[in-house]
Amino acid sequence: MDARADPGHTGHDRTVAADRATNRPGTAPAPTTGRARVAASTTRPSKSPANDVVDKAGSRLTAGSRPTAGSRPTAGSRPTAAGAAAAIAAIDKIGTPYVWGGGSKGGATRGGFDCSGLALYAWGQAGVSLPHYTGSQFTKGDRIPFSQLKAGDLVFFGGGNGDPTHVGIYLKDGVMVHAPKSGDVVQKIDFAHSAYYRPRYRGAIRPNK
């Protein structure tokens, strides 16, 4: 199951492409390329879970609400040990190419990761097995309100009322690590303030064994 491609992410790719083609406002910016893109969008932090992935910012959100401009999860929410391990594993793969269907519990496959492949890899390093499909991952843990997000929680986007079409690994301060789309690389993004991702936010889960 780890090697199965995530069909939901095809819809995510098409949505991004369609937004760009029609120049609709509030869409994801066109990617830069190569090392410049990675350097501009990511910085590898040190390997200390307490320093790198603990959430330090405040929030005006009530439990269960959708992220809005200027919102952050609640201050002082330290990650679980498993969540910290998953977040660090995801950070370590920044710069790895996006490959549809890529990723397993053991690492990149076919030369990279897709979004759910990165999630299953990251949580695999924390000793938790996840399926290689965004919709199934959305059911494999405890639902977490945006205001209570901790490092390692999985955050989901898109799909309307159906299965989500995209997933990322939460870090802190409204930032996640994700494998965005074909032609891009694993990177960080402030989804809580993204005009593209914020309105498509579906919720979060904290995987459990």
C-alpha cells in the first residue's frame, strides 16, 4: 500500500494548473527552479525538537475554526515525541523532488515523494504506519482543531466535501512541510497565510498507532 500512487493529488495538481492558467487571484505563485527555489523557500534548522518544531505563536482562533489571515495556533503547545520525530524526518527531506506515487516508510521511491508519500515516510520514522493515500490518512488519527496544532500533525486541503487532495506535515507558526506538485520539491510554506492553501484547509489529524 505504501507504493500506491495518491490519485487525489492529481486533482490538486490540476487545480493549481487551472488557477495559474486563468490568472485567478489568491493562487499559488509560479515556482522558481533549482537551488534558488530551495534556498529561497527553506532553511534547514538544527536537529533539536524542542528548538525547531515547538509552536511558539499565539492565536485568536476558537477550537475547530478555519485559519484566517493573521491567525496562528495557540502558544506553548509542545510537540509529542512522535510528532517531533515526524516533523524532523520531513524537514530532512526538504529539496527532494516531487514524484507522483513516490515515497514509502523507508524513504523516497522513484526518486522522490508525493504529498501522502512524504507523510507516511515522516510518521514511519516515528513508528506509525500510514496508508499511501490522502483520503485514508485523513481517517488515521485524532482530529485536531487548528488552534491546537502541534509539530508533526497532518494538515489536509482541497477536495470539497470528498476526500482531501493534499496533505502536509505541520511544523509551527502556521508553517508546514509538503511535497507540493509535479515539477517542484519538498519545501516549507506558511499555509495559514497562503491565499491559495488557507481557504482550502480541511482539517488536521494526529496519527496514532
